[in-house]
Amino acid sequence: MRVLKVLGLSGVGLIWGALFVFARVQGAFFAWFLFYFWTLLVVYEGLVWSFGLRGVETSRSLSASRLSAGQPLEITLSLTRRGWWPLLWVRVRDDLPERWRFQTLGAERVLQPMWSTEASFVYQVDAVQRGVYALGDTTVETGDVFGLVHRTACIRRFDEVMVYPQIVPVRGWAGYHPEEQGLRQPTRRRAEESTNVLGVRSYVPGDRLSRIHWPASARRGELQAKEFELHVTSELLFLIDAAETSFASRPASLFELEMTVAASLLKHAFDLRRQFAFTMHARGVVSLPAGRDQALLFRCMEELALARPDGQTGFQETLLHMVNEVVPGTTLVVLSPEVNRETAAAVHAVRHRSPVEWFMPVPGGQLTDGQREGVEMLERAGARVYLIPSPESLNALQRGGMHRAAGG
């Protein structure tokens, strides 16, 4: 039988011709018996070749095309057939994404439908990770009982599965809110500050002349600008760090934690009916205008599902760029592990126009000396910093500095 498998269908035909010649020459009963037996085998193999996959179709259905990271995905493959020829066996195989092949059992199955017109099986992908996945073609294979004939059909199809970041409940955070803080809403006038002077600071090129505090400038011998109380709006602007330099030498779990925090905060803002906008600078700049509807939330989730830490622009540059882009009084919600002197300087520049809430993913909750120093500089620059060691820490956020934010 092993020799027959090597010879295949063409070899069977050659043997059939040789047996016919042998039977004609020998003329004995045994010679003709071999010839007729082999004739039946040739007919059988020809029928398998001709009708093996005729009228066979497959369909695929997914339990969901949109789901959150960590959820399972069930895939059902169904096979239908028309015709009289029985299928002794049929192998069905799905073309799965590379990342799924090591966490999926049963994607390839051998069925024995015989004369049944329908057959199906279900397999599951456990704990699907964030991302966008493409399921490709379905391959169907059948053959004879001897393994001499194999017929294969590739059924073209394409299904896309989008996996959003995991969303966890957020408690204890609502950003700056004018009704809670007792601050006024911005007017349509050009001025972004109230008339309440909180203090003075060094004059920055671009400040209006009306902001110069002349008595303080005379006392200090250099130009000083008035520091006003900020008007604060209900609007939140989420700024997501996807710069390659921020994650190049860090574990992949850090970026996944940031995506989970971003998705959870966005969902929380939506549930609070807060108006929010979204900006992320990866390979290109993704900027979604402010709103509070469900379509905007889904659009943000899609961008987070697609996100990769591959931005070529350093995050501090993106943050500095926001100084002139952010609407005065809008709360800037920053998600980034990049804390250093440069980002603190950028926060200091932005803070004169808008409050800054900084969420820093720190897997395990352990800070290096450099990170601790960077967090302290951010707080001195006016940012409210939250350290996020795990998604569960979003359940108990508190107002205040880094120790309280981390639960310390």
C-alpha cells in the first residue's frame, strides 16, 4: 500500500495497462482476476477524482467581529454538499492570523460526513489580544480510502476582527469640571483668563503687552507677566503617546497598559457625558474633533485597536506643539510613560493655557530614580500625575500627587 501511495493515480493507470498486457499473454484465471480487480480500483479512483469535491461548499460565522481584549472568539465552520457521491473523509482548515495559531485548538478538523448534506464544527480563540486581524481562505481536502487520490479546493473569503483595548471601570476621576471646581465658563472673547491675578511669571515671547506686570518687572529687573486664573471648560482633550522613542527599550506590556487606560478613560468620559477630543501621533497624526456621541467613542476605540508605538516624532515635541493648538481652558489628559525634564518644560508651557492631567503607566508600580524625578518635575510644572501600575488601579483613583494616585 505504501508503494501505491508513492505511485499515485498515474501509477495506478500504468499498473492497470501492465496487468492487461499480462492477462492477454498469460491467459490464466489469476491474471484476469488481477486485471478486473485493478479495473474496479481504477474506476473508483476516477470517481473520487471527478466527484470528490463537486457540490461542496463551506461557510464561516464569527461570534463577534468587534470585541474587547481578553474575550474569547468562537468561529463556526459549516460544510454543505450536493450530489450522490459520499465523502468518506474531508479535512477543513482555516487560514488564521499568525498570532492566533499558537492559542487556537481545533481550527483544522477531519470530518466524516458520508452521505450527510451538512456538517459543522466550532473552534475557539482564547483571550484575543488587542489589534485588527484578518481571517483568510478556507481549504477543503478529500481523497480515497487508500490515500492515492487527493482533491483540494481553496474557498476564497475574508473576515476582519477588530479587538479593542480592555475597558475597566474608572472611579474617583472626572478631570477638571467647572461646576465642581467653581470656575467660570469661557466667553467668546479672545481673553483666555479671568481678571483674577494669581501671581507673576517670567515673560514669554508671544505674551500680549497687556499681560506685563510693570511694577514686578521694575522690582526684578526683567519682564514679568501676570498669571491669571484659568477659565476651565467641560471639554477633555486626550493626548496619547505612541512615539517609538517612548517605548523602544521597554516591554510590550507597557504600551498595552497605556491602551487599556486610554480606552477606559474615554469610556468613562462618555458615560459622564463630557465632551472630549482625541489626538494621537503615531505614523501619522490622528486628530478627532470634540464631541460626546457614541460614534466618536467607537472611532477612538478603532484608533486604539490599530495603534502601534511607531511614531517618529518624540512625544515632548508633540506636547509642545499642543501649546498653540489646544483651546484655552480645555483639560489636557495625557497618557505617556515619558517623564523627563523636556516633558516637564512642555507641561509648564501648556499649563498656562489649560489644566494637565497626566496618566503614567507603570507596570508593577516600581519607579526608577529618573522616573521619580521626572514625575516630581511634572508636578512642579503644574500637572496632576496619576501612576497606573495595573488596569485595576483605575477603580480607585484619587485627586492629588503621585503617591496618592498610585495608591501609596
